[in-house]
Amino acid sequence: MLIIKDISNLQSYLNAYQNRKYSIGYVPTMGALHKGHGELIKQSKKDNHKTIVSIFINEKQFSSKEDFENYPRNKGFDYDFCIDNEVDILFEPSSEEIFNNDEKIIKNKNFKDMLCDKFRKGHFDGVITVLDKFFSIIKSNKVYFGEKDYQQLKIIEKFIEEKYKSLDLISIQTKRHEEGIAYSSRNEKLSKKQTQDFISFHIQTKNFISSLEKSLDIENANLKANEFMTSQDVEKFEYFEFRNNTDLSFIGSISEARLFYAIYKGKVRLIDNLKV
Ligand code: AMP
């Protein structure tokens, strides 16, 4: 595996790949890799001749310096993880080189003022601003994102439709632990007790979803979701609501919906979404 830290070096390898007509799959990450990332890499390896993973903790998508500084970092492990998963290139550029004093922020116009966008103002502007940089550097054939961050996936889908029409976006189902919670870099920050509480919250949420009548519409399901949340011992949550799978609206029947949540365990913010 090649570990490349600067753009010009990366581009000379990419040129060589393109001359050989290799297809390139790209998996953007913020590191602290886990089996969820592994699923994206596996699919890219199936689909392409070469797979590039980037590790870049993008300061622009964090609303506080504290959250940015506390984001899990696990470099040595990440290198081993990429080697074990037979990644071809690990691209790990510096923030200085990626942004190169360019202060321009791309404003996201889609799926606004709802879910994570409502609580993390500017977060998705930061996400698409950095992806714009990486997409234009890497020019891969395909790019891989997880359903774990479903609103992000929908926003990127629109961004790619608008600006990178020839790039194929491949979405990957959420990889879960046996107990049901999703693999997430942030889980590392949970204590044993918090992990246990989170697992039991997740199990109760799943049971709650299964208890709903299939004929319910999304609005009525949300009344029940509010009731359910008042019965839960969760110190802090931002949202817990059903939305339409396709347009993230409140319109439609529950069978077309997903339940989205963002809750806190201590200082750790945990998001997930479950297909009904
Ligand atoms: P991150 O490093 O958290 O920015 O995530 C990088 C990519 O991995 C994003 O496309 C995520 O949606 C995806 N991802 C994170 N966790 C999971 C998971 N448990 N299953 C599948 N994909 C995931």
C-alpha cells in the first residue's frame, strides 16, 4: 500500500492508473477506521481496479474546536487496517495543502434546516466544501458513502448531480455490531456503562418501530415517537423522528420512512437511522 501525503505525488500515480484505463474507487473518511469503513472499502475493491482511501479530519465541518480536537484519532491502527483491507493508496494530505488559503465555502442548498443541519449549522457546507476539493483532485470513477450518515448521503447525491455528473455515488448499508448499534468512530469515546445504555436504547427503539401499525402515516408515527422518547432515560437528544426515505419530508406512509435520531451519551453525540 502506498501512503501519500501530497497532491502532486498522488496525481502522478493517478495519471499512471488513468493511462492504463484502470477504474478508481474512492472512499473518503475521517480515520479511526472500523468495520463500517471496511464495508465501503470492500465494495470499492469489488467494483474497481484500484481503491483510494483518504483520511482527513476536516476542521470546517466541526461546529466547535473542542469537538474537532476530541474527534478520535488512531493513526497506527488505521494504517494496519488499510493494509489488511488491501487498499491501494492511503491519501493523507495536510489541511494547508487541501485548502491552500482558499477561504471559500460552498453553501449547501439541499435538505436544510432539518435533522443534523438544524443542530449543526454550517456542518454540511464544510462537508461539501472539502469533498469538492477531494473530488477534483482524485477524479475517481466511483465514490463510496454510508447510509449511516443518511442526510449527508442525500446532500452529497445532490451535490454530485449538480457538479460531478460523471462520478458514480455508491451507497452502502450500515454495518452494525451484533447488539444492533452501528459501528462508529465516536463509539470509542463511550464508557462501558454508556455503551450498555446506548445498546438498550437502540433495542427499545427497534422494538418501538416493530410495534407500529404498518398503515400509520409518518405524521402520526411521529406523535408516537414523541411519546416513546418521553418514556426514555436519555439526558439529551436533538431529534428522534420519522421522515420519508426519499425526500426526507414528513409525507407518506410509515413503510416509506426511516427513523432518524441524534442523542447524547455524556458529551458523545450519536446518530443513526433505521429503515422501517
Ligand atoms: P467518517 O469517517 O465517519 O466520516 O465516515 C466515512 C464514511 O464511512 C461515511 O460515508 C460514513 O457514512 C461511512 N460509515 C460510517 N460508519 C458506517 C457504518 N457503520 N456502516 C457503513 N458505513 C459507515
